[in-house]
Amino acid sequence: MSDPRTLAVIILALPLFAAILAWICGASPTTKKFAHVPLIVACGTAAVIAFVLLNKMLDGYAGQYVTENPLTWFSAGYLKVQYTIAVDSLSAIMLGMVTFIATMIAIFSGGYMHGDKGFFRYFAIMSLFVFSMCGLVLANNFLLLVAFWEGVGLCSYLLIGYYYDKPSAAAAARKAFLVTRLGDTGFLLGIFLLWKMGNWNTDLNLLFDYIAKHPPEPGTLTTACLLLFCGAVGKSAQFPLYVWLPDAMEGPTPVSALIHAATMVTAGVYLLARCSPLFVRAPEAQIIVAWIGGITALLAAFIALAQTDLKRILAYSTVSQLGFMFLALGTSGPISPAFAVTAAMFHLFTHAFFKALLFLSAGSVMHAMGGVIDVRQFGGLRKLMPITHFTFLCGAAALAGFPLLSGFWSKDMIFESLTEASESQSKYTAGYFTLFLMAALTAFLTAFYTFRAYFLTFWGPERIPAEAGHHAHESPGTMTLPLIVLAIGAVFVGGVMEPFTHWFSDFLQTTPAMTQAVIASQAQSVEHHFNWALIGTSTVLALAGIGIAFALYRNGGAEKAPPGLDKVFALSRNKLYVDEIYYAALVKPAEVLAFLLRVFDGFLDGLARLIAAIPRFIGDLVRPIQNGLVQFYALSMVLGLAVFLTFVVFRITR
Amino acid sequence: MTLFALTKTQEAGGQIALAAILGVVGFFLLLPRPRGRFVPGGIAALIGSAAVFGAMVYSTFGNPASDVVGSVLFWLFSAGALIFGTVLVVQRNPARGAIAFAFVILSTCGLFLLLAAPFLMAATIIIYAGAIIVTFLFVLMLSHAEGPSDENDRSREPLSGGFAGFAFVGLVLFTLYQTSLAHLPNDGGKDKEQHTPHLPMAVLTPEERQTLANAVVKLDEAEKALDGDIGSHTARDERIVAFDKAFTLALNDLSDVVGGPYTFGPSPQAGTSPAQTAQIRDGSLHQRLFVKKPTTPQAKLYREDQQALEAIERAARIRGLSEGTFKKVEDNLQRDTPDVSAAKAEVRKLRDEVVILHGMGQLPARNVANLGFILYADHLLAVELAGTLLLVATIGAVAVAHRKGVTQ
Amino acid sequence: MNITLWHFLAVAAALFGIGLVGFLTRRNLITMFLCAEMMLQGVAINFVAFARYHGNLHGQVFVLFILAVAACEAGVALALFLSLYRRRRSLDTSDWQELRELGVPPTVDTEPLEVVKEEPLPTLTPAGARPQPTAEEVARV
């Protein structure tokens, strides 16, 4: 019972059973109301067990527990795929974070989705999602990882399209699935290439061991890493495949909080962290990762400046923050991976808290406003919803990087990794420095748009839209409790974990992947210190952003742009026309091609039908011979005999 | 009928085709049709067809029999069969058709008689013209159609049917023509008198048969020569000399046919050229026994069937017997106690063998008795099966015609 | 005497041919059957001619069997004709066409039969009641 692997399997199994139970609950109207209970119980228990697991990992053996005697999924020739899971510090941290946030969101959803007619469906799919995410985190085999990868994608599709009778929701779900599918193709190709390089070891630990012993040629490894990164680009909504995340806000808000803020979109970051022994050996891949992260961060921050939909602002903010994480991951070669990956994972950790908090607060606002989330239609809600207001403020401050809050510390680590990388032995130091500047600008913009959203929602004259009706009051306890818990986490978890105690980085570095990566990179380790220059810079950036936002939007007016930047803001509000460009360049030609293929298919159908008609035609010609008259049959026989005799007679008597 | 310079095959083929076409036309005109038929034309066409057919048969095969009465009877019966057959086919009224059929049977039985099958003639008349036709007439009575009806006044595809039937017959006749070797050219002036196509050779030529008959007579005389006084040695010697004279004559005849140690006896009549001699012997038993390689096309169709082999066997046996008969008779008569009857028995034995050889290739005299004998000796199984078939057919007929559920 | 086999074979072939034509063309069941018997007669002549030619009686034996089989055939065939007549009241072969292929239309006669107008036989007025035939009498064949 105390084996970490057993605990991990229990954590996996609990949400699965919760999913089945929730589905069964939907059978009768009386049990439908309690469909949220299995999920809350399962996630809560899983969170507790994850905490126990963390303790165990902290106390005892520092390393990795891999399944012994695993079941074989299939084996064909020299390819053998087994069900193996690996429990180490990386997965333990992720498990803890995922289950805890899931519990909070489950409690929130119980109140948010109250009265909805698809209540049990929501919780069943959400339980399935938690199961898939835990499986993704724990999987030690690439194919198993892909299976859970697809599982989370499926649950995301189902939950985005939860309100399936809305055409926009159905379209958004399709878009999410197809765009991530693009990334997944590259992901699979990268996996196959890795298998080939790794002598067909499909388990991650064996694969990394093999590659460490037999380093492949750098070109192939770079290609494989870049293909793996494709999957991350799709799933974690990086440029150019980020377009699905803003549209995914069509789903219910707790879904956005769980899936599109805290857990699913972080799967890409987790993948790269897991595969850091590989990435560390491919500096070209790393710089590309960093650039993509940087571009995404800046682009998303730019687009978020002028959005009018509160959830959209938060969605673009997520994309931007994920870009930050990839920035940190991209420095993992030039500087010690222990630092770089730790920076990314730490930011992921804190981001999960404050982003989930922000989304849940937005959900609370939406619930109170009767489903309206356009900031142009409401304002000045701080008196109306005090708890929501306070928690939103905590989350916004953490996101903006207000000094001493969790986001501040994690963003700081990222800046530090970037500056260290730009002073390292790598040949891309200029690139890393440019990226540092981009990250600084993005931090400023982050602070600006976050507090723009805050001021537009909670400050200014109080306006309540007509749809609110009798909903316009503070949310009930089931919804505010998680908000408070998450607010506490958003504020304190950063400062507690890392800057002074280094619990997080110490724990994370015990992962064997980390040690392998460190050995492979041969870079100097970064000591723990306080870089006061960086701290000062980030403080200034954050406060400047908050200040300008305060000055502009204190009294509402979402359409206002800073003087002279009207055109820029218009471009930002139209999302830089990216969706329209994609439609014209990719979707329309695909439609034309589909039409042509349909015509060709019709032609082939016609050809097949023509060939099928030939025997029928011949049969129609020949069938009247059998007309039922005996004398006719006798006549045919005699004629045939006459022909035969003619042949015989004139041949033989020649 | 030689209008053009055609080969014999083409000529005969043309004649057959002409007969067939005229036959088709005739039948087409005569078969019952709802809108009436053109009877005179049909009859004319059929007569023309029959004429062409008869001319072809006559020119190819010659006279059917060597005597006038036989030929006349043959032509009469054949014509009767064909004419009444035609009447049966074209007659509208089925009852009249049945009567025509009766006449067909009578003609056919006449042909049977000409072919030495008297029992069959009687049996066919009794069964067919008696039993079967009467049954037909009864059924006809029960199912007679009044006035014009579909079945009597319509024909199903008269042209195709006629064409199919006559095509079939024409092909059979053409095959007959080809296999009769009538298409082969005459060689020189040898066969000027003979119109007979060259049949596969009979076992014995007629001349050989005559020779064998003469040999039988001479053997009888030789046997008679043994009668008389055999008391004293001189008397016996006289007997032996007389026997020898008569026996030698017989043996000469025999050797002509079967060969033997006396092969080179008195030569055939002077005045016959060697060619005629060869001709006489062509295809004969003599040829089969002594000429190993057939040289003429006629002899090419050597019959290697049972009969020929049997004949060769018998000839060998006669040869063997005849070699020892004189010796045996002489020994017998020169003994102290001569046994004339035994000597005569020896001669008679030889004579019987010669008689049997003489009768090879001819039907036995007592038709009914031999028919019965062969039935039960060689075809017993078939007889049993035929009997079973008749029983089953009787039961079947009763079962089929039974009406369900109606009590009479 | 030289046996001329060929004449008899030719006559037998001609007889067979006539029988074949009649079998293929006539529609009355009884006439068809008689033509079949005629074909058998042609074959019988063939057999007997060959028997004469070969000088043995095997051919004549076979003709005896032909005779026996023809007798059986006649019995069974007539029973069948009676059954068929009971169903359709006619002896026409073309009445029985149901075993044709699906979708093939039945073959019907296009030319009409001429109706022979017969003068009815002179009758006297019946004196007394004419007996009605019972159902049994009508149906009995």
C-alpha cells in the first residue's frame, strides 16, 4: 500500500470510477442532482493521496519508481509497447497540482452548473478528463502518453462543445480538435523518429538511457525534438496553432479554468520538461522553442490589449504565459536544465493557481450577470460582489507580477534564465537577449491588460445588464469557497515555495530526467541568488502597467485607447486578422479540394455502377431464352447438336 | 445430277442440301397455321424433296437389293413410311394423325421383314399399332377439342423447327455418304459395273461363300464314298482311294478360302487375268489371312471386329482339322477293325466346321428361338431391368392419373 | 448378296428427321408424343439394319428393349397428359410456361384462330324436363 506506484494507480483509478458513477447518476432524475458528488469526492481523495505521495517522495528514495512486470499492450516484431507508469518528483508535483485545482474547480462547478440540463454529462466528462490528465502525467511509455494526450483532447472537445446546440460552440470544438490534431501529427512523427533512434525502446526511461549511451547525430535529434515540439505547439496553443484557445471560451467557464488554464494546455510544457535530456542535446531546437515562445507571448499580449470579452482577455493571457514557459524551456541547453526547467515548471505551477482563480472569478461574474461577459455591458461590480472582487484582484496582481506575489517570483526566474542564457557559451546569446527584451515588454503589456480588465469590470459606474435579472448578487458559498482557497494559493504559494526555501527546485532536481539532462548539457549550474537588477526591472514594469491602466480605464470605457494608438488598438481588437488569414489561405483551398475530390468520387461511383450494369444488361439480353416453352428448349438442343455435328462432320471427314 | 464440275463430295452435299431445303419449305407450307396453309405447294415441295433424296440415294448407293422384288418392296415400304410420317406431322386432326402413325408402323414393319426380323415385325405391330395407338385413341376421345383450337391449328416456330430437324438429318446423311467412301474416285475401269459404295468389307465375299458351300457338298460326297464294302483290304483300299479323290476336291475348295497345306492346288479358272483374281480375293478371308498389308482403299477398312477375328480363328481351326482328317480316316480304315462311323464322324466334324464358317456374317435361320436364346444368354440383366421398368411404369401411370379426394 | 446397309440407314435417318420436325413444331401433346414414337421407329430400323449387316441378333434384342421402353413411356406419358388436361382443359403444350425466367413475358399467339361457324344440328323441342347434369358428371373425364 505504501508503494508510490500503487498510490499512483489509485490516483488514476479514482476519477475513472467517478466518471462511470457520474454517467450512471444520469439515469434517473433523482440521482441527476448528485452527479457532482463523485467527482468532488474522487478529486479530493486523489488530492489527499497525491499529497501523501509527495511526502513519500520527499522522505524516501529520491529517484524514479517505474512499474515492474508491466502488462504488454501489443508487441509486433521488435516493437513492444507496455503499460508502464513512472512516479518521480516531476510527476508527483504535477499530480498534486492537477488534483488540487481539479477539486477546487469541481466544487465551483457544482454551484455554477446547478440547474443545467446536462449536469451529469458535464461531470462525467470532467472526471474522464482528470483521469486522462493524471494518466498523461504518469505515463512512462510514449504510446500511452499519446493515448492520454488524445484523451485530454477528446474531453476538451466534448466540453467546449458542451452547449452543442449553439453553432458557435460546435464550431469552436471542431476547431480546437482539428488544430491540435495538426500538432499531434508532428508529435507522432517525432515519436517514431525517436523510437528509431532509440533502438525501439518505447519506455521513456529506457529510451533516454539508450540515447545517453549512444548519442545520435545532432541533425536527426534536432528534427525529432522539433517534431515533438509540434505537439506541444498544438496542445499548448503556441504560435501558429494558438487560434483555438480563444474560441474555446464557448465552453462553460469552469472548463476554461481547468482545461484551458491550468492543466491541459500545460501538457506541452510538461512534455518538454520530461524530454529535457533530449532537448538539451539539440541547441538549434532549443532556440527555436524559445523564439516561438517569445513570439507567442508578445503576440498574445498584444491582442489581449483591446479585447472586450473578459474570458477572451484571460484566454490570450494564458497563451502569453505559456509562451513565457516555453521561453524558459528554450534556455535549457545553454544554462543548466536544473534551473531552466525549474523556472518553467515553477511558472506553470503558480500560473495554474492564479489563472484558475481568474477564470473562476470571471465565471462568478458571468453567473451573476446572467451569462453576459462583455465588459462593455457591465461595470463597477466591486460593491455588488465583494468576494469575487477581492479574489479577482489577488489573481490579477499575481498575473501582472506585483512584487512579492507568486507570479512575481516565477516570472523573475524566467527573466533570470533568459539573462543567464544570453551570457552563456551558446552561439545564440544575441537571440536570447532579444528574447529577454521581448519578455520584458510582454510583462509590461500583461500588467496593462490585466488591470484594464479589472478596472473595466469592477471600477467605474455600476452597470448591470438586463439579462442579469435576479442573479445580480454575490455567488453562493460553493462558488466562493474555491475562489478564496485559490486566492490564498495565488498570493502565497510562490513566495513559500521557491525564492527563500528552494523547496521546489530541490525537489524537482531529483527527477532522473533532470540529472540526465544536467549531465548532458555540461553547463554550469546557476546558484540561487537574488538578482536585484531583475527584481527592480520587473517591479517597475508591473507598476507602470498597472498605473497606465488605472489612468485610462478607471472610469470604464472599454473602447478607449491610449492617445495616438487608435489604429494599433483596432488591430489588436481584430486579433490581427489571424483567423481571417487562416481561412483564406488554408480553409478555402481545402474546401475547393474537397469539392473536386467529391466530383472525382462521383465519377468513380458512376464508373463502378457502369461496370455493375454490364452483367445485368447481358443478363437481360440472354434471359428471354428461358421462356418456359418445352418445345423451344428442345429446338435449342437440336440446333446446338446440329452445330456441333457440323463441326465434327466437316472436320473429321476432311 | 452432275450439272457442274464438282467433286463427288460437293455433289452429294449439294443434293442433300437441296433435299433438305425443299423439305423445309414443304413442311413450312404444310404445318397447320391459323390463317390456312398452302397445301398444293407444300405437297409439291415434299415430292420434289423426296425425289431428290431418292435420286441421291440411288446414284450413290445403287440398288438396295440385287433382285427386283426386293428393291420394289424396299422402295414401297420406305415411301410409305416417309409419306405417312409426313401426314402424321402435318395433320391437324390428332385422330387422323394416329391413323397415319399406324400406317407408319406398318411400313416400318415391312422394312423389318426385309431385314430378316419377323418376330420384331410381329411384336411391333402388336404393341405399337395395337396397344399404344388404341390407348392414344382412348385418351384422345377423353380430351378431344371441338372445332379449331390452339393445339391443333397452330405450330410452334415451323421454320426454325423444320430447319433444325432437316439440318440434323442432312448432316447425318452427309456423314453416311462420307463414311461409305462413295466420295472416293473410281480407280480405272475396274468398278465400272459396280455402283455399290465400298462398304467395310464383309467377312466372306459371296464367291467364297459359294466355294464353301461347294466344299460342303464335296465333303458330303466324300463321306458317302466311305460307305460300301469294307470287308477286305482291297475293298478298304478302294474306299480309301475313292475317299481321297472326293476329299481332295473338297480340300481344293477349302484351300481357296482358308489356305492350308494345299494352298497351291489347281489354279483358278484359266482365262481370268491376275487382276481379276486379285479382285476376287480383295477383302476376302483369303486376303485377310495371307495379305498382311492392304493396298487398296477398299481393303483399308479392315474390320477388326469380333466377327472377323472369329472367322480367322475358325479358318485356322479348319486348317488344322483338315490337315489331320485324311490321315485319321486312312489310319482308321487300315486298322484291323475299321470303324467306319468314327471315320465318318471325323469327316462330319470337318463338314460342320465348314458349314459354320459358311454361315458367318449371316443371320441364323430360326429367328425367334435365337432371339430368345441371346436375350437370356447375353442380356439377362437388361431383361430384368426392362421388366422392372414396365412394372414401375404401370404403377407410376396409375399413380399419376389418380384423382385426389374424389370418390368414384 | 451384298447387304446394302446404306439405304436402310438413309430411310431411318429421314424418318427420324420427320419425327424430330413434328416434335418441335406441333403443339398438341398427343401429336408430339406420336412424333417421338416415330423417332424411336427410325432408330429401330437402324438397329435392325445393323443387326442384319453384322449377322448377329444383338441389334434386334435392343429393338425389343426399345419396344418395352416405348410401352412404359406411353403409359406414363398418357397419364401425365390426362392430369394436365384436367388442369387446363386443353392439350396445348404452350399453356405450360410458368417455368420461365422472372421478367420474361409469356409467349402469346398473335394470329387469331378463325372461328368456324357451324350450323347447329337440327333439334326437336324437348318434351319434358331436360335432366341437369350433376357436378360429378361434368367434372368427370
